[in-house]
Amino acid sequence: MKKEKISMDLKNSNLKVTPQRMAVLEALDSLKNHPTADKIKEYVIKNHPNVAVGTIYKTLETFFEKGLVKKVKTEKDVMRYDAILKKHHHLYCEDTEQIEDFFDDKLTKMLEEYFKKREIPNFQVKDLKLQIIGTFINKKSLNK
Amino acid sequence: MKKEKISMDLKNSNLKVTPQRMAVLEALDSLKNHPTADKIKEYVIKNHPNVAVGTIYKTLETFFEKGLVKKVKTEKDVMRYDAILKKHHHLYCEDTEQIEDFFDDKLTKMLEEYFKKREIPNFQVKDLKLQIIGTFINKKSLNK
DNA sequence: CTATTAAATAGGAATAATTCCTAATTAGGA
DNA sequence: TCCTAATTAGGAATTATTCCTATTTAATAG
Ligand SMILES: [Mn+2]
Ligand SMILES: [Mn+2]
Ligand SMILES: [Zn+2]
Ligand SMILES: [Zn+2]
């Protein structure tokens, strides 16, 4: 069962296991597409109607510090979170808010190799993420 | 003189040439490091003390629509702008807010080639930007 | 030049996202 | 079971941004 794993994640990060934190982790686990705090709040409140909004924000920030979630860089005034810790890149839709995961080990490796050789003066590279910007072509909307 | 070029930029975009717009373009031109709207406001107000804040935001959004500025993706709740239209990537400092430009045509070309071959189902790639995440090593702070 | 008018702006209120504050609760160890 | 530091609820406050509308203005035509 999943709850065991979740509470392990918390213990491993030296965080007390609380219902609020479990609820946020559950939300992160089931919400796809890089949810906002607001989406996470909605999900959490379905099962735990009296979790405070501030708690959700604080929890997300705590998780971020511990590396249990990542923040997804966007050009919008609203934060989005990513529970997928495996290295990956992102497809950004120019027309909608949609952000999709893009896994490509070959690409990741290519980039890493490139920066192994190519030193950047005064900068130590720790991570490389590609923003793949464009538009989704959902077959249906192709009939203009 | 520079003003000529700036007002040309505006005319070419079918935008009326106003002092406010000139001022924002001047600010963008001289502020480095991907300024926030707030930094731009400060700069503008030095020379034109009664430009309204809303005007600056609206102007920036207009410029964005016309492609005169770009928005820089960050994981902060504050927008940052980029007046450099030439294709480039960004160095993000993990510890500070610093974002530096990274020009590397070889890298850019490598990425473009890669995605020329590698089709992504249901997605049309229009732009590729690399987030190079790490820390700046300013020689001075190396003496711990 | 002057008149016309659609577009742009000032100034301030409103909204949205996030953070802060503090008294009450609670998880986890002794 | 008790203790205590950590966490939370609830709401106020803050920050960044957007919206509103009366007034001003840039551009164009006469
Ligand atoms: Mn905000
Ligand atoms: Mn905001
Ligand atoms: Zn992702
Ligand atoms: Zn840049």
C-alpha cells in the first residue's frame, strides 16, 4: 500500500509524519501536469476539508527544500510543482498553460557530455533542463 | 543617437510612439540581468516621475505581444523580462536571484539538429531554451 | 496648422497568489 | 503518559499584477 511509502519519504527527510503532509503528497502523486498550489489545495480539501491554505503552501515549500518536489519554471505569476524527481525536460505549449513531461535519456546525456567538456567560467553546473517550446497538435483541432 | 532606433522599433510594431513607451524601452536597454517590472519602474520613474505603474505593466505586456521583449521563465512569483532577442540560454544561480545570459551557437545548433531528427508526437517545436542551473563562483567568496 | 478620434495613460481600486502571524494542537521521543 | 519542539488553523497582511474609467495625447487628414 502507498501510505507506507509516503510516510517513509517523510521520515527519510526528517519531517514529522502529519495528515496534512500525507495529504499533500497524495495530491502530488495523483495530480498530473504540474499542478498549481490551488489545484493541490482543491484535491487535498476533498479528503481533508479543514486543511488551511497556508499549511499547503508551507508544506510545499518544505517539500521543496527537502527535494521532495520541484518547482517548474514558467512565465506566469503562479507556481507549479513537479513530483517527478527523475531527470526530465518539459514541453511548454505556447497557446495554453499545458506543460508536459519529456523524458529522453539520450538528450540528457548529450547535454551532460557537452557541459563536461565546455567549462563555463565562474559557474558550476549542477543541472540542465531544456524548455521545449511550441504547440500541441491535437489531431481533432486540425480541421480549420 | 539611440532614440531614433527606439522609436523605429515602435513604429515597426504598429505602436504609437509615446514617452512612456520610449522610457520603458530605454530602461530595458540599460538594465541588465533580466529586470523585474519593479526594477523597470524604478528606472523609468527616475527620468519620468509620473508614469503610472499600471502603464509600465501594460507597456511590458504590449511589448511582449509584439515580440519586443521576452519573459524569462523562473520559479519565483515575479516576472522577469529580457530585451535580448537573439537566441540564447540562461544560467540560473541556485543561491541568488541572478540569471545570466549564455550565448553558445554551437549548443543552439546541436539542439536544433537533435530535434530536427527526433520528432515529438503531437507537438511542434518552435523554440529551445536551456536552463543551466548551478552556482556562480565569484573568486572572492572562495575563502571560507 | 487645426480638428478629429482611436489609442494610450494616470491614478487608484480590485484581485490573485503567496506569506506572515500567533494561539492552539500534535507527533514523536523520553 | 508526559513533554516539548514542531506543526497547524485561521485569518490578516503583503506583493505582484490587473482592472477600471475619466482624461490626455499621438497620429492622421483636411
Ligand atoms: Mn504574487
Ligand atoms: Mn500575483
Ligand atoms: Zn515534469
Ligand atoms: Zn537573457
